[in-house]
Amino acid sequence: MAMQIGRGLIVSCQAEEGSPFNEPVFIAAFARAAELGGAVAVRICGVENVAAVRRAVRLPIIGLTKSIYPDGSTLITPGQDDVEALHAAGADVVAMDATARRRSTGWTGTETLGGAARAVSIPLMADVSTLEEGIAAAAAGAAWVGTTLSGYTPETASNDEGGPDFALVAALAAEIPEAVIAEGRIWTPEEAAEAMRLGAHAVVVGTAITRPVEIVRRFVAALDAAG
């Protein structure tokens, strides 16, 4: 593996469309803050952002790009060209959608990841939604398996109950120990610690740390509900 990801916190430094922080300079600042705070890695979307972050920090970078499926849902890192571009920009690991959903190529996520794993030297992180997908992705060559997409596929929509999918974290950790990265709807340090206790090697936290607009909205909603 080009650069090992240590045990601990991975900060997803991303900004939604319309956010005043949606510029490479601010994404790099978020990454620098994550490094100063003790994060073991950062997760960065976009080739330009990866390049900016690479200049700013020495942490391992998990890079990705985003596209869309025909139904409009988000597709993480469509193919090998994206993997190579992210690697060239400075990513140490590239995250790919490794769900059973099919891309426009006709290949499933697992098949796409497997093809990329055979063609490139950079380690790949499989973003999955189920135990079966995670096991298949590891067999296809993924160095890391993340619970990122639980709750975001048609088959797992019922899993999105506002909290992390701890059951999936535990199930994956039992099958592929030392390779599981917990990600998705983790809002508190206590939830992150629980994911580690269940066997995650590392935990990704994004919105709760690097999306100030969403954080403000949560406070506003709570105050509105309180009357």
C-alpha cells in the first residue's frame, strides 16, 4: 500500500454546492485544520481539490470524484480515468462506488472496481451499502471497505434512520477485519468511538465537522422546534 491509513479519524473535507466554502483554498484549509486536530487522513472530492490539499498537508488523502447514475443518484468515481487523474493530483487512496448498481457501461460497481484494481497501483477504497457488496469488493481487490452508501441505495433506503449503520460496521469487521472504514451519518464523538469499538479501523466524519451551513441549519431547526 502506497501510504497506510492509521487507526482513528478521517475527516471528509467537502462543501456542498452554494456553500461559501466550495473553493479549493477553503477545502485545503479544512484539511489543514483536520491535520492540526489529529486526523489520520482526509477524504477529498475533485481533482482540483485533491491537488490543493496535497500542497497543504502531509496526511494520506482519499480522493474521489462524483458523477450521477441514470436515475440521478450520486456515483462516486465512475471509472479508471478518474482513478488515474486523482492519483496524479496527489491522492494516496481512491474511493469508488462498489455497490451492485450498474453504471452506463453495464458493469456493476464491484466489476468496475475490480477492473481498476487490476490496472492501477493505487489502493482503492470500496464505498458499499451491504455486507455482500463489501465482501465482494474486498475479493475484487479493494484495500479498504467503507459503509459510506448504506441508506443511499434503493435496497438500503430503510437503513437511513438518521444514525450510523452500526450493524453493517460490525458485520463487515467480522468478515474483513482491519479493512473496514465506518462512514455515514456519524455526528458525535460517541458514535465514532462506538464504530471503532465494533471493529472499524477508522471512522470518516464529514458534515458534522466541515459543513458549517448544515451545522447551522441543525441548530436553527432545534431552536425552532423548541418554540
